[in-house]
Amino acid sequence: MKHTVSLKQNHEFRRLYNKGKSAVCPYFAVYCRRTGQPRSRLGITTGVKLGNAVKRNFVRRRIRELYRTNEHRFLPGFDIVVVARTRAIYGRYGELEHSFLSVMKKLGLTGPAGGEP
């Protein structure tokens, strides 16, 4: 990921939940907040409700790949947390990608005209 690092601190996640903007779809809930930094930070949350560790890691890998392959479309300088929902385990990758991009667009994280280079 070119202009993104991991978001790891619990207080940073809580700040996003309380003060950030959010949007939801059947597969994810996404929270974001502008930081003004040149890099974005991405956090991924998968709860125990999703299943065992194998399923949670599978969903985390899919979300990370969704972000990585579409990173060029997103504006830098945001903290982003993606919270996986149960349907993310069983959704097809194309459906997940479409939902992910629509949620990011709804939050204003995409550049002009979809951010295509």
C-alpha cells in the first residue's frame, strides 16, 4: 500500500467511532476522519461474531486486498476503519468490491471522477 499505514491504537479506533463520519452497507461499516497528514491510516475490525480465527483472518485479508487494489482511487490524509459484518465471509469478491467502492464514495474518500489516474 503506497500511501497507507496501519491504524493500531485502541484510542485511535475509539476516536473514529465517536467523531468520524460513517457509512454502512451489507458487508461493512466504514468510519473515516480527515487528518491532514500526507498518508492515510487503515484499521480493520473483525469481531468474534464472524466466527473462528480462520474466518476472521480470511475477511481481514479480503478487506486489505480490496483497499490495496483500489488505493489509487482514494484521497490521502484520512484515518479509515473498516468493520466487517457477517455477510463479508460469504459474499463474492466482486460484490464486496462494488459495495466497498460505493461506501468510500459516499464518505467522500474518492478523488474527482472516481480518482482514476
